[in-house]
Amino acid sequence: MTVYYVDTNGNDNANGSDGSPFRTIGQALNANLNPGDEIVVRAGTYNESLNINQGGSAAGDITIRAEDPGTALIRPPSGAWNAISVNANYVTIEGFDIANAAGDGIEANSVHHITIADNTVHGNGESGIQFNYSEFITIEGNETYDNASSGWYSGISIYQNRNVSGDTTTPGYRTIIRDNITHDNVTQSGAHTDGNGIIIDDFQSTQTDGHPNYTYPTLVENNVAYGNGGKGIQVTWSDYVTVSNNTAYHNNVDLQNDGTWRGEISNAQSSNNTFVNNIAVADPSINSNNTAIDNNSYGGYSNDNVVWEDNVLYNGKTGQMSASTDGGNDAPSAADGNLIGVNPGFVNPANGDFSISAGSVAVNLGADMDGSSSVTSPPTTSTPDPVVTPDPDPVVTPDPAPTTPAVENAAPVAHDDINFKTSPNAPLILQQSQLLSNDSDADGDALILTNVVGSTQGSAKLTSGNNISFTPESDASGTASVTYTVSDQNGGTDTATAYIDIVAAAPSGPGG
């Protein structure tokens, strides 16, 4: 393996060795990376928007990590969109403080075998950590807060998992969200539908035609969610999810979300899910619809085979059931070990201390933030054999890059864009900076949008500021698209397509 180093006092013409580090993380990402290689980032502030376009393999990830966790700060410059965009497989991102992106703190699209560990992600306009159309995901030990200020987004959001790896045989959990703290993610503008601490969203692909229900198992374990605008942990339109040993406390604080399904822990339009050993404490003084859990459905759908065992449910009133079960679904019962209307006895929840007081009935339930795990395999599938990591190759210091002759101008490489949402007949502005955030140019030329090639289910035009204005038709549904041209301003061009989910107004029940 090769280790490349980055230091704010380095030089991008250096070789990236321990004694001759690069100055920018982007320069290290442009090195000739091989599976197992690491990029080690030293303390400092890096005003960069990162595109990870090189990945590892089953033999080893490409790892980008802070040398001293929490001391390497990623702050994207003005005009950038995401702080980090992951466009390759087998990647680990570890130990960063990531903030102030207009878009997502970390966004990954159509990738597999990605680990996001021990980062602090805060103050981003969209989700703190956002995955779309991916699988084999591990999100572990992160703190996400003050994200999702614009509509539709959450602290940690996993949207429409798909079998992008092509692997249909590996058993065990393919998505693991474990040991995270997610709090105070509250929508401030736009659609007040989300702002959840954690959301497992539409693995059934109800909002996108042509994709099967993703039924490989998912684990949400040992997380703490509090003070979020939406639900603490939401599972919606998604099946075969295990939610275990989590603590959700006084979420659903966004009063501009007028939905009536407001569980601390929520199961909506979803089947074959297991909720065990969780603590859910609601505050109905914020909104009378706030409940510890909800298990709701609509339109004749039934939430089948949903298990609620050994959970603590409390809304401040001893002995009172705190659950919403629209659609004729089952509420947790005392017969299954659930403690209904029982104060869990947190030490100091007002100051974020959710440890359990000695003698509490909730000992061994909820999140145990020492990192221990209680669920090791899905209820209906076997656990994969432990991964055995081979002895690492010797660390190699990269040689200085040879001087290369000048080459002709290379055309830019434009990638398709997703994760846009709007409603029928509701105009949407696609920002140039956002559309270009995952594109690249080998010559380092500045990229711009030059024209709109075409669109489906609506009209699109290039604005005077080089953004794209898209207006969906009044009967638009499913997925619309806008195809556009990217230019390097030196004669090179490429085209890409932005895909836009057309979402009808939510029913008054689910809310968001």
C-alpha cells in the first residue's frame, strides 16, 4: 500500500510523502491510487469540495482519513455544492469535521462498499450524510447536527438502495447505521417533510419506476437521535430493516410539518421489519400528535410481520400507550416485553446525557454509546463469515511524478445528477455549481453549462446565470430529466442528465 500525506503547509507539486506532503486533498485524490492506499490529512482547514472518483476493490478500500480525528476541517468554497461526493466503490472516509456545504456534507450515488466513520458533519443545507441507489454501506460513529435546513433532507438519509454491486449471494446486513449521534437537524425553508435524525427511505422504489423492491437486510443499531425536526428514526416504504438498541428523544420539533404521523421511531408503509430494545420518549406538549412510535399505513396497505419487542415507550405519562397505528396495524404490547408508559430514567437528557440511571427498568435497552453491538445478524438470514484482513503491503513512499509533455486539450467528463425533487407544475432551479460538482476536467479547466439539450415531462431553459430552470408539467409523475452540455471553454464538451423525482403532495397522514 502507498500512503499519501496532505498538509496545509504542503505543496501540490510535491510527491505526497510524509516529508513532502501535498497541500490539497484534491491533489492527493488525483494521484494514481490503488486498492489499499491511504490519504492521510493533517490538521487544518481545507477549503475544498471533494470528488472521489477512484475507488478500491475487494482487496482493499481507498481510505481518506484525518491523521488526528476531528482536526482536519473540510469547508467547501462559495459556489460549491457538496463537501464530499463519492462516485467510486470501496471507499472509506474517516475522522473529518465537515461543514457549511450548500448541498450534502457527504453524498454517495450508485456505489457499493462505502464506509463513513467517526466524522462530525454539521451545518450543511441538505443531508449530513446522503446515500442514493447504493448498497454495502456502513455509517458508524458519526455525529450529524444542524443539517437539512432546506426541505426534503435529514441528518442521515439512505434513499432507494439498489443491487448496484450485482452480488446476490452474500448474506448478512448490507446497510449498517451504527453508533451515530444525530440531533437538531431541522428544516428551515422549503418543504417541511423531513428533518429526520435517520431515515431509511423508499427501498421499495415507489417513487421511481422500473426498479425492484430492495429486500437485502438493513441494520440501524445503537444510535441516539434527539431534537430533530422530523422523526428520530424513520423507516418508510422499506422492508427487512432491523432497528435495535437505539434511543430517540423529543424529536418532531418542526411545527411547520403538518403531518400527523409523528413517532419518535416510525414504521410507515413497510413490512417484515423488527424493532427491538429501543427507547422512544415523545414530547406531546410540542405537538399533540407526537408519539413514542408509529406503525402506520394508508391506501389499503398493511404493515405485515412487523415485530415490536422489549422496547420502552414513554410520553411523560406513566402507564399510557404512546403509539399511532393508522391503517389497522398492530401496536407494541406488554406481552412482547415492551414497557409501555415507563420512564426510562435518563441521567440528564436535557444536556444530551442519555445514559441510564442505576436501577432503571431500561438498563440494557436503548443506545450504548461505548460502541458495543447487540444484533449480529438479520432475523431471517445467516451472518457472513468474519472478514479476514490480509497483512498489509509495506508502506511505499511515492516517487516524484515525472515531467510529462504537454498534451492536447482534454474534453471534460460530465456525470449524471440525481437527488432532485419537485412537485407537478412547481418550478425548480438546478444550480450550475451543483450540476458541475461531480464533473471533472483533466486539464483543470473551469467548467460551465452552455445549453440545454432536452428535457422530459416538462420544459427547461438556461438562465442568464448559467443555471437551469425546469418547470414540470401539471401531470408529471415518476422521474423527469434534463440533459445539458458542459464546456471547458477551450473547445471540449460533454453532456450529462439530471434526473428529478416528481413527488405528489404527501397525504395528510404520513406528513413526511
